[in-house]
Amino acid sequence: MRRAMAVRVVGPMQWMVWPALIAVAGTVILATPAHLFGLSLPEPILPLALAFAWPLIRPSVLAPLMLLALGLFLDVFWFAPLGLWPLSLLAVYGVVLAGRSLLAGQDTRMLFAWYAGCTILAFILAYMIVSLMAGNAPSLLALFWQVLPTLALFPVAGWMIERFDDGDVRFR
Amino acid sequence: MAFRDGPFDNLKAPLTWVSAGVVVVAMIVAVVLLIANGRDVESGEYGAARAGADAVAAPVGGVLAAPVRWAGQASDYVRGYFFAVSENRRLRAELAELEPWRDQAIALKNVNARYEAMLGLRVEPPVEMVTARSVSESRGPFVNARLIDVGQAAGVRVGNPVINEHGLVGRVVGATGGVSRVLLITDVSSRVPILVDRTDARAMLSGDGSGNPRLEYVRGEDSLREGDRILTSGDGGGIPRGLPVGVAARGIDGTWRVKLFTDRGAVDYVRVLLFQDFAQLADPEALNAPPLAAADTAPPPDAQTAARIADQEARRRARDEEEVRRVAEAEAQRRREAAEQAAARTAAAAQPAPEEVQE
């Protein structure tokens, strides 16, 4: 006789709200004006890892709204044009959501390739918006120094996908 | 019934579509926000959302920045203790080099003050300043801004230039009660009118998110060389003239760039110049005063003195008129006499000489 399968439900608090709050806290901490040996702290786009991981974990109505809120927080906190980072984060979310069936079950290298592609997409979008609004193209070298630490966030996204992907068997 | 055959299986596809719909709606919201608000640093308007977020972020940033500052001070203390001898030697050499400059500066200041007095120049009065701590910063390619812990309560207004001990840092683009947002000169939307100290050539310092902003609109041959000192020009009236900015250098892309003086150390303490434009500094009464410096040393005359001055002036005028009349009469007399003498000479020439008649 088949035993009843226990449905293990991981709620949005675990895979969405807490990571979002950690991303906010991390952004605030990394904005500390600390200079060591002439170098300052890196400034990655922490919510980009969430924008990549969330649609792979499961499709959700709340996640795009959370990304909108996170993006607005980045814009207000960093004094960026209002709407810049929500648009970039949601573009990444949308692309990964569309390619969800292609990405399901892929190994880490393929996931990283997609993550790198999504990061570059987000930064190209932000670069174009800022160039249009300021009438001045930002430095590519400065862009590189923000893309690099953002790419380094892939282990966080990978860990989240691994941890929460099977958290709810309804979405296997 | 197996679980996969259950009703949840039908939930997957609709949920993906609903999620995609929410993404589209949220993206439309973001685009509308971008078009409606964006980040207009020129208008001087600072939204309530940004002001509120700054007011919350500043104390948090202040708490996080405090240990960093203490660690910096501690490392400075330790370094000062261990490197006291070498630093002493370096400072002595620097002092010996700077002493002639100091004497020259005093002499030039003296001469300059005399010229100003002689020419009656209206020099700008000293600008008031408030000191602030930097509590949070954004450094990416798209934004270069800082939060500082003074605001409208200390007299800070949008547009105030911000400097530190090395040079120009940026200008205030948003101010609330106790917090202000400073747009750094490296920000992609920052433009600062500058001059080259050596040639007085003008250009525009244009930030691009990197540590070394570009120099644009550089005109003329040999107007700029590597190592030239760059100062603010004060054109446009937003920033006072003569604030040190940096040194000109060629970038790796061949464009002219500026190595900023503010890169010499951490920008943790800054000073906000309570300067908005030149009109704010000018006193309208002083503008209506006579141009010569000495002209306003005497008080205006009272009625009695004015009457006396008028009387003296009338007497002088009468005297002058009398003098003119006398000179004219004397001239007329002289002409009359000259005419009479000429007539007498003509008459004498017409009569024959007595000796000729006798012969």
C-alpha cells in the first residue's frame, strides 16, 4: 500500500522575504564609506541573485512585486533614477521565467552561463537608461567593477535554487 | 490517485502566466516612474520618498560608519607612533620648501589688498561653512552620491558646494532636516565649469562614474597640458571661483581627464559651503554705493553743511563767471589796442619822409 506523501511546503517567508531583507541589509552595509589601502567596498546588485533564483525556484505572483520594491529601494537608497533597478531586475526575472523549462535540471555551469547573460542584460539596460537620462555615457571600466562583484554572487543564487527548488513538490 | 494527477498539476501553467502578467505590470510601473520622476538633479526638487528614505538611512549609515572611522583613527594613531621619525623628516623638508611660499603669499596678499582698495573692487565676502560627516555612499557607474549628516537645520540648501581639505567633492542635490544628499563630481550627471590655472582656459568637468572625470569643451592650442592645476571657474554662479579640483592627465582612451585632489584621502569629513549664487552674497545697498572705495568714507552732509556747500559752490560759480568776463574784457581790450597800433603804423607809412622832401 502506498503511503501518503508528506507535502513539504516552504512558505514565501523562507525563500522570498528573508532573502530580500538580507539583500537590503547587505546593500546598506556595503554602502558604508570605508576605504582600506585606497580601495572601497564593492557594490554588487545583491537583488540580482534573487531575480535569477526566484523564477527557477517557482513562479510566483509575489516575487515580481518584491523585486519592484527591492529595485525602488536601490533607486532611493543610491539616488539612482527612480525605476532604473526595478526595470532591470524585472527584465531578468521575466527572461528566466520564460526560459524556466529550458533551465530546469541544468547543471551549475549552464546556470552560471545564464546568470552571466542575465547580469549583462540587466547592466546593458541600466547603462542605456542612464546614458539617455544623463546625456552622458558612464565609464565602462566603472561598469566592469560593478559587474564583477555581481557575477560573484552566483553561488548565492545557486545555493538558493538548490535549497528551495524541491521545497514544494507541487512545483516539480 | 497519485499526487501528480491531482488538482495541483493544473496550477503550474496558470501560475506562470499570472506571474508573467505581474512582471509586465510591474515593468510598466517602473517605466512610468522613470519617465515621471527619474532623477532630475537640476530642478532642485527632492521627492518625499527620497527625503524619508535618507532620513532613515542616515542614522543607520552613521552607526555603520562610526566603527570604520574609529578603526581609521586607530590605524592612523599606530602608524603615527611607528613612523614618527620618517614623518618628521618628511615634514621638515616640506616645511623648508613651503616657507618661501608662505612669505610670498603674505607679500602677494598685501599687494592684492592694496590693489583692491585702489581700484575699489568689490571682493566676495567669505562664505560660511558647516562641517559634516559622510555616513553612506554609492559608488557604481550609474550613481556617485553621498549622504552627509547635516541638513536644512544647519542652513544647508540644494545647490550648496561641498569640499573637503583637499578640494571640491560635489554639491548638495537634496536636503532634509538633518541629512543631505551630495552628488559627487564623478557622477554621470555632474557638470562643473572649471578653468586651467596656467592658461585661464575654460572647460567643463563631466563625470562618468569613474574616479577621474572627463574634461570637455577644451579649446585652443596648448591651453591644457598634463599636470596643469584645475580650479573651479565660478562660471554660471553655482560654485565659487578658485576651489581646487585636481590635476589634468590623459586617460587611457586619450581624452583629457582630471586626477582629483579628493582622491588623496578618504572623504569622511566634508564642509558644506553655504553658497547658492553670487546674488546671495551681494548686498543690494553696497551695489548702489559709489564705485570708488574712498567715496563712501565720508557721511552724507546735513542740511547746514549742504547749504554751506551750496553757498560756496554759488560763490565759486560767481567767481568763475567774473573771471571769465574779466578775461574776455582783457582780450577785447588787447585786440582794440592791437588794432589801434596797426592803424597808426599804416598812417605813418603813408606820409613821405622829411629828408626826401628837402632834397
